[in-house]
Amino acid sequence: MSGSKVDVRVERCKTTGTENDIVECSGSWTLPDGTHRSGPVERADLEDEGRTIPGRATATRATVATGRQVVVGVLGMPAPVPLGLGVIVLTVRYVLRPPA
């Protein structure tokens, strides 16, 4: 997201969707010109509620720099989970393979 670097106060998060699998957060921030704004906060999660997090913002929306993985794998898990499991399985196979 483009915008100015700001500190974003995540004020409220709620879950939506048929399985409460979507998190929508809102908050407030102050732009470099001193203008105080509020609106949706992208990439924030339930545990961010009440926290102030560095991010970027425009006059209408903000995105926090959480550092969390955003990509979701086929099974609905964050992408590193299935990849990590694959590495573990391959490692166990290699270690347990009988010597040639």
C-alpha cells in the first residue's frame, strides 16, 4: 500500500464470514500534516486490538506492518505450515531410510 508512514491505533476488530474466518479491523492514525483520520485497518488481526502498530496510511485507510505471512495455502493454513510439514516429512524419510 502506498501512503505515509504512521503509527496506527487498532481500536476494534471483529470476525465475519460463515465460519468467522474473516477479520475486519478499524482504527485511527495521524497523518504527517497533523490530520487525524480513522477507518479500516488492513492486515491487522484480533490480537492487534488495542495496540499501536507501525504502518502506512492515506486519508481513508491504513495497513499495518505486522510481518505476518499473508499468503494462505490450499488447506486454509498459512503457506509456511504445509511447506514446513513437507520438509519435516522429507527429513524423516531421509534419516530413517536404510543404508544402501
